[in-house]
Amino acid sequence: MSRLLALFFAVGADAATCGDLKAFYKSEQCCGAPTQALSVTPPGCPYNFAKPACSSAEPQTPRDLTPGASGTMTPKAATLNDAQANFLPLVNVHFHLGAEHKSESYMNSTDADAYDAASSGRRLAENPRPGFMCATENLTAAQMAPYTFQHCKGDVAVGKSYEIHYVHSSAGTDADPTDAINA
């Protein structure tokens, strides 16, 4: 098997053939045993799923959008203009509890700070980390009165801020989802 692995790594994942892959799975005794665990990760996946170190991570949208705030990483590309952004198809719409990015309008981090203080590690599959909230001290008691949301999913509450993301991507399709119905 080590000879087969050497073949994969010597020629690269792109050059491996179906026969090479079949031989690898045969050497792992997978045939007829779909629940058999592999002794090594199968070669050929070009993506490294390991979380990158912060020092080598690429820049994203700035965390602080407050006027005058400056970031520490140089972007690799210019921000898209409206025409460029509108060219990208809408691929997903979702919301976050609180804003991901701080600004003059939403800068209350009380909920986020409490969440971070509760644990310092990764919290997969737990409650989401709250983002920045809008100020509520100028709202009246009537404006802060509890309300039963009928159509929102999740723990939605009066007095909390929600950021809605309309995600556009060059990896998406611009086909109308109803096109197949009319075909």
C-alpha cells in the first residue's frame, strides 16, 4: 500500500486515475465493507480543511465599520462597485443575531462579551455568538414590549438587533428557481 500512496503523492492528485483509486480502496479492503474505516486518509482531495493560523488568513470584510477605524490587513482586491455586485447571482439569504461588524449604529457588545467570557474554545453546534446590537436605552416601554413572532424561526426577541445577509457569489447560478417547472 505504501507504494500506491507514493504513486499518488508523486504524481499529484490531479494525475491519479480511477484505476489508482480502485487499487487504493482494494488495498484498504473496502470492497463489500462500506462501513470499513480507512487506515489512512485517501489521497486526492486538493483542499486542506485545517483552520488556517490567523497570521496566514486572508482579509475579509472589516470588523469595525466605524468612520476612522483602520484595519491591519491589506485587501487583495478592490471592493466591488454596484454594477459588479449586481452582476453576481443571489445564492443565499440568512440572518444573524446582532451585526457581525461594528459601526456607529450598532456598537453594543454586551451580549457578545458575555458569550465570549463563558468559554474561550470553539463552540460548534451550540448557540450562535451574538454580534453587535443597536442601542435600546432611548426606546419606550411600549417599543420594548414583548411580541410573539409568528413567522421568524429561532429565538427572535424585541430589543435585539438582527443583520440580514443577502449573499451574492460568482459560484452561484443565476437561473430562476422556477425554470424547471416551466420546461
